[in-house]
Amino acid sequence: MQGSSPILPPPLRRGDCIGIFSPAGPVRDEGRLAAGIRLLHELGFRTRLPQGTGGNCDYLAADDQSRAAELHALWADNDVQGLMAVRGGYGCLRILDHLDFSLLRARPKLLIGFSDLTVLLNAISARTGLVTVHGPMVSTLADSDRESLQALTALFEGQLHEYPLSGQVEVLRRGKGTGVLRGGNLATLAHLLGTPWEIDWHRALLFLEDTGEPMYKIDRMLTQLHLAGRLNTLAGLVLGSFDCGEETGTASLQEQVWGRVLELTAGSDYPIVGGFPLGHLRMNHPLPIGIPATLDCERGRLIMP
């Protein structure tokens, strides 16, 4: 679908139904799932949780065919206007070959998630032209900060707005760049290299985040992207949160990541910001994937049309 105009899914309205699905790992915390569903209800939405969703099958919610079928069933359901993943983990890569992209394109709906959902968000956007959403999942909703929930609600309503580069956001390299928003979890994107599902890096406005990874592993993945030439022709780079799985040392890790990124991209002139509120911590503002945007460090804005 490269070159086609992006397809915006219809916005959600109070009373609409959000389908809850498990395309990757099983439910690990029933309490967090229940809290997320309760919060969606408080926001005015109905939810549909298919029977058996998230059943524990070791590190997968179910076998590949069943997880793909659950996604298809919710997508084909006329009463479901959007889909939100329970959690990430691992498993989305395994269902790509089972997806019916014709069905997904024919019935545009909001698809929301992050972490391992990076695979689905980018693949579905690339194959169908549909704009997908990198944002909180059901099991992380209750832990999200107020600003992230407000931004998610606004996006539900179809408000694609601009984000100020303020607060904790640091401008690491000034400039202005316009490209298609793509990205998500660093480890997941690195695993797509050399596969038919690899994202289109050229002139992408790329955003990256990760969690639970020590600096040497983050360095290795960033270096791999650099050696593969994937960081050479970006339109801009937005770095979200990088953490070791605990708050202690997170600030130091962030700065190490920023420093390594600047080393690897020293031959490029596109703008780079760090500390953008997206990732596995409480601040996880939603970003649409597959839509043109401009990173303008002079005005201090990430602007979407």
C-alpha cells in the first residue's frame, strides 16, 4: 500500500464497543485486566471479551490459528468499532502469515496496542493503508497517567493533534523533518530486519522505546540498525522511554541511549528528540502509525495533519 493515502478508521463515540483480544502472551494479572476494562466502561465504552481470551498456554495466549481467528472474529463483528490488546509479551510475529488483510482493509477499525503489538501495528498499516495506534493496552490502562488517558480519549474521538516538545522531552538535534510515523518497540523492530514484514525506514518519522533491556543489548540493537543502513535516511527520530524494568537507573540509561544514538547518526542531519512520553512506563501517549507528521524542533512541536 506504499504511496496510497492513509485510511483513517472511524472515531469512537460513547457507547461504542471495544473488542479486547490477546494476540501475544497470556493474561498474567487478572486484576490489571479487570481494572483496565472498568476504566474503559468509566470512559463510556462497552467492551467485548471473547470467551477464553488470554487463556494461559505458557508464553502464548493460545495457538497461532486461534489468536488470529480471535482477531478476525472481532474485526468482522459489526458491533465492535475498535480493538485493544490485553497485553504484549511475545506472539504477534507468529500470526502474521495467518492474517486476512483483505478483511482488515475492508472494515477499517481502530487497533490499539504497543510492545509486541509493534509487529501488528506496522504490518497491518503497511499492507492495508490503515492507520493504527501505538498506545496503552487494557492491562496497562489503570497505570497510565492522566495526560496519557486524556490523549488516548482525544485520539478515540478522532482528534489527531500536535504534541508540544516540552516537559521531560529533550531536543537532542535541532531541525525539522516530515515523514510517515512508524515505529514502536526497538527489539521487535530489530527482529523484523530481513523479513517480508520489515518496516519501510526510508523517510520514516521513527519512534522507538523499550523496557527490561540493559544498555549493552540496546546498544547492540541500535548498532545493528545502523550497520544495516536503517538509520541513514530517516526524516526524524523520536526516542521514548528506555528502562531496565525498574525505576532505579532509568534516567542514566536514557542518557546513555541518547548518547549512543547521536554517535550512530552523526553523519545525518535529521531532528532527534529524547524522553518523549511513550513506552512501558506510566506516560504512554498514543501515536498513530502510517500517517504523515512533522517533527519541528524550532517550534517545539510534533505535528499531525
